[in-house]
Amino acid sequence: MTIEIGMPVYRPSGRLEAVLTALALQTYKNFYISIYNDTKPEETGELRKDAEIVQRMRETYGLNITLVQNPHNLGYMKNMHQIFDKATGDILFLLADDDIVSRDCIQLMKESFDDPEVGCVSRPYYWFLDDFRKAVRFEGSCAGDSKPRKVDFMRSPIEDVGKCMSATGQLSGLAFRRSFLAGMPFVEDMFTVHIYPFLYIFKDHPCAYMPYPTIAVAGSTSQCQNDIYTPSPLEQWVSLYRNMDSSPAYQARQKEVVDRFVTNDFVGLAQIKNYGTCKELMREICNFVRFRKKNLLSPRFYFFALGSVLCPRPLLKKLVAFYKNKVLARTLRDADIHYEHFPFDEVAPFWIFPQQNERSH
């Protein structure tokens, strides 16, 4: 079984050495790395730094890395498309250029795929801002298991299915048995481009859900460009589920999942207000009603909808930052995140915390 780590990157020099160092320190080392650099060709200084980092990691740790420089800027969706098209490993593991893997991340993933029934891997993850060991958001759950949990989309408890799918919002740490992707059409939607292959497998094959977070996500480098909310993120998610399979059994299951975990998640409205347009925000609010009429009876829906509409953007940005840094960070202090699994001391010398608006890609 060969394991390929596919990395879509864009101007990664401030983080790439740290990310690759975490890979070099894995407890399981039989893998190779394919980096697809979407940095614009005219940014020669950045490209030189990227190539120097890759060569240094080859020489220092013996990492097997292929660095592909795109002939022109493809954009995130087409860059992801070529990662799946050009992959050669039996297992494809996705990793962004600003996320840190735990030391046992690849080991746990490999052991999960030793079960021939398992088709994909999902995991809990957490976000950090200016401190690796200070979580400001947590996605998923830690059930106290010591081994990955096997989840069946059609037959497992809906809560377990929801955990697997909710954790797919970030691409890092998702893994796929490529033979189960045969015949899959590739859908280039911004928010679900990496989730479509996951659900394509998960609807027919079990997912292994990691027992604790194996990915630390750099929230400070979150996407903040202002042209990604058309088409609507919610429409992309609903379309993903509805159009994946026409069988009655699947359609009944997907309606349950969408109602429980997709059309009542209003937090993204604040992000659209902060980085999108008024038209995009109003359309998304209407979509929450269109896809789930019960939201009209939800006080939480009105809190997020009216708050996003009425709160001035500069104030809302400050409130969101305060909520992450002070409220969420405090509630997550006692979360069972297992920071000790991550090589933070080793990667810290190579990490540069960029400004929130560093990337306009």
C-alpha cells in the first residue's frame, strides 16, 4: 500500500518548512509528498524560497518530495482537481500548506486503511491563532477511543455520520482509497471541491474516524478573499448531498444529515458579512429559510441573521475575534485535544504567523 500526501500550496514559504518538518517526524515514514505550487510564476522570490525549503527538507530528512510549479495560477479548485487527476498512491492524503499534523497522524491513517473495507478517513481538528497550544475552535469529538472508529454512512448512528462529515470542512487530514474513486466526476465548487470525493466514497464504504485531533489548523491564514461566496456556500453543500446518489435509501439518509448538520449551521453568516457582499449575505439568509423552513422558528437563526445584517462590519470583525480569543479559547481549555501528540517545539522555529489578509488568492 503506497501513501501519497497531496499538497495544494500558494505562497507557502512562511509555513512550508514547519509543515514538512512535522511530516518528517512521523512515526510512520513510508510515504511520498506531491506539492502543487499555485504561486504566480512572476513571483520569482517566493518560488525560489519554496524550492530551497523543499531541497533542504530532502537533504535534512530524506523526504521524498515532488515539487510541481504550475505554469500559471490555476486557482484553488483546479489545483485540487489536478492533485486527484495526477495522484499515483493507493492512498491519497490531503494536507494544506498551513496545517500541522500530529506525530502519529500517518500511522493512524495507514492502520485504518489496513482494513480493506475502509474507503476514507476523517478526523477531529482544532484551530489556533497565535499559539499552537491554544485552541480557538474545535470541530468533531473525542469519544475517549484509543483507535479509529469505523462509521457507515447508511447504517451508523446519525451523530457519528455527522461528525465525519462536519469535519470535512478542512481538507487537511482527509484521506481516500483511490481505487474507490474510479468513475467519479470532479465537481469544482469552492467549498466542497475536496468533500465531493469524500462523500462519493463514504456513501458506499466505511469511514475511519480518528480518536482525537490529528490536525492543527492555522486559523490566522483563513481564506478571506471577497469573491468566493458565489455560488452560495449553503447551496454548494446542499447540492453536494442531493446530487450524489439518486437511490431512495441514500436520499432519505442525506435529507436527515442535511437537516441535522448543514441547514442549521448559521455561523458562516458572520464570515460572509465580514468578507462578502450585502447581496451574498441576504441570499444566504434566504437560503437557510428556503432549505429549512423550520429555521423561521429558531431564535438562533434570528440571532445570527439579524446580527450579521445589523452589526457594522468593523465591529463584527472585532466581536468575532474577541469571541474566538476569549470565549471559545476559554471553553476549550479542558478539551481532550492531546497537544502532546504534535511536534510543536520542533516546528516552532520555522513558523511565521502571517497577517489575516496575507493571501488574496
